[in-house]
Amino acid sequence: MQVTSARSIVIKTIFIGTSEPLRAAIRLACTRTVESGEPATIEGVDVFELSKDGDKFDGVTIIYDTAPVRVDFDSRGA
């Protein structure tokens, strides 16, 4: 089941922790075309935990506000 297509992501802000430099986050806008054919944009924040060397990801927490597009998924019973 494919509900979305034509995806694009725009990074709006990059945050680096001053008290925790091995933690970083990006604020982004993700736009995609939903089943209705109309583009829909959701905002989100991805928080990254970096390794001690800072050269790898140890973890990521993804937080999105899906309210603007939730109806597109609810109508399909997803």
C-alpha cells in the first residue's frame, strides 16, 4: 500500500548542544504528495546521539507533527 509519493525534505535549522556537543538536532519540513494528489507538509525534529568520537550515529529520535496529514491515512484505515 503506497499512500505517499514525490517526497522532499527541507532542513530549516541545525542545532548542536552546547552543554552536550555529542547531541545534535535538525528541524525540518517534509513535503510529499498524498493519495489525493495534493502536496502536504509536516514539520519535524530529528535528534541525533553521536559516538564518543563524533563520527557515527549512536541513535536517533524522530519527532513529527503528523496532524496535517493524518486524515489521509485514517481514510485508508491505516
